[in-house]
Amino acid sequence: MTDLDANPVEQPSIPELVNRLTTQTSRLIRDELQLAQKEFQLAAKKTAVGGGLFSTAGLLAGLGLLAVVTAAIAGLALVLPVWAAAAVVAVALFAAAGIAAVVGKQQVQRAPDAAHEVLTSVTQDVQAVQEARHGRA
């Protein structure tokens, strides 16, 4: 006789294995849903930041338009340096609006990627569970 025969390792019963499978599957699904929720919250936060930057871009563009109007008025009124200074300010505001718009666009474009990754992951998990279930039957 060998040591293996003297102390046989207890194998879990089929009901116990099914119970473990059910428990682990439930935990996996809960964990996946919590992860999906966190990723969607992060995506929403990035989208909000991007939207805020777009709003900033609109505000700066409006201020730029006001500066252009001021430059035109000053140019017509004095015909010299006052309008040139106003034009420089307008160009600077438009440049800032452009930068904010580009950064905002990047933030908004990143958000759908995270949501797509979550959806793909959850779909793969569901398919794996279905395949395992049909494999047993």
C-alpha cells in the first residue's frame, strides 16, 4: 500500500461542485457589473470634462469676437496702435479657444472607448457562461 491509499483525498461531491459553480458565477457577474459601473462613471466624468472644455472654447471664442469688434471700432476711431493691440488680444483668445476645443474633443472621444471595452468584456463573459452551460447538458 502507498501513502495515497492510506489517506485518500476527499473529492467534492457533484452537488458541492454545482454549488461552488453557482456561487463563483454569481460573484463573477457581480464583480463584472461593479467594474462596468466604475468604468461607465469614469467615462461619464471624462465626457463631462470634455463638455466643460467645449463650453470654455465657446466662451473664449465669444470673447475673441468681442475683441475683434473692439479692434475694428478702435481702428476706425483712431487709425493706429489701439486697434492693433486689440487684434493681438483677439488672436490670443482664438488660439486659447482652439486649444480648449482640441483638448475637449480628445476627452469626449476617449469616453466611448471605455464603454465599448466594458460591453465587449461582459458579452464575452456571458458567452463563456452559456458555452459552459451548454457543454454540460
